[in-house]
Amino acid sequence: MNRIEELYYEAKADKWFKGFAIFCRIALAASFIPTGYVKIMGERFTGLPPNNPLGHYFDALHLTGYYYTFIGIVQIITAVLLLIPRTALLGALVYFPIIVNICVLTYATRFDGTRLVTMMVLASLFLLIWDYDRLKYILPFKQPKTDPPVLKKPLGRRLRIIFFGSSFAVLAFIIFGTFYLYEIVPGNAEDECRNQCAGSKNPAACQIFCDCIYKQGHSLDSCLAAFDRAKDIHKSDAK
């Protein structure tokens, strides 16, 4: 057995890692229960205005009828599966592709909640890795049939420091790195969009972008193109 698997089984035997796995399960389930309930009740999922790119998407999703309800039911079932220890792995397997899809959607629409959704993806991935000893037999790799090792000298505190220290570093990178991910974003409302214009390198182009999104109701791509054109005009005038 290689050293990575030895470290894995050391983590599986550690109470701190067990507690973190339980925390991830509860946190991920808690994120799906209210959102699933709203869909089952047939209510609008978000307070984002219709002209916001993501708000427009959710409005269209709301109009899909029983498909919208079906998504809510799947989310509630997934949350329940995560909360039950015997079905937690099945819940993680269902949860992961759903949250990856949501994550890609938030990045594509430049949604302000990308940080939180990214953390949810990582928490879901952790749960899958946590059950690697059960999942490895369905992976397309040859797996020798071996019993978990007898841990003679577990790393304990050192392993915790490495893992949780790395986790905090990744979270810091996500939080601060996303501030510089996009030059401009639509925000969650018109006032949020316009608030960024004061600190923008080209406030006039920023205002044109916000008008394009919230006043004219154009798509995100077309408004980004208008923003780029406005920047080019400003550069030409500056020369």
C-alpha cells in the first residue's frame, strides 16, 4: 500500500477529520433543503431582477412547470441522503454533479456568489474522497484487495495542521482571487452594478454596461461587447 493510502486511513481514523466530514454533510444538506423547498412550493427561487443574467435564467427555469418542481424534489432527497450516515455516500454522488453544474453557471453569469458555490464544490469533493475506500472499486484502475493498514504511528496533529492549513489557504485564494477574476460584473442588482463604476478604470464604459444589462435587458455577452467598445472609444479619445 502506498503512502497516500496510508495517510488516507490515518485521516479516516482521526476524530477531527470525522467531525469535518459530518460538518460538510450537514452544511451541504442545509444548502439544498431551503432551495429545494422553494422549488417544490412553486415559488420564485431568487430575488435577482429579471434583467440580471442569472435572474433571467431562474425566471425561465421557474416557467418550466413540473421540471422546476422535479429539481426541488431531487435537492430535498439529496439533502436527506447526506444526513443519513448509511446513505451519505449516495448523497455525495448525487450532490457533486449538481453543484458542479451550479458552479459553472455562476461563473458563466459572473454571479457574486461564486465564492460560496466554489466552497460547496470543494466540500462535496472532500466527501467523495472521504469515501474513497468504498469508491475505489468502481474506478477504472486495478485495485488490489487489501485490508486497511494497522496504524502504528499516526501523524495526528501534524496531519491536521497540514490539511486544515492548506484548506484555509485555498479558501483565502478563492475569496481574494475572485475579486480580480473579472473586470466587470453585473452584480445582484442595478445599484450594485453601478457602485463598481466609481472605482473602475473607465466609469463611462461601466455605466454603459449597467444600462445595457438593467435598462435595455440585453444578454451578458452583448453587454460585455458594448463595454469593450466603450473602452476602445475612450482610449481613442484619450489619444
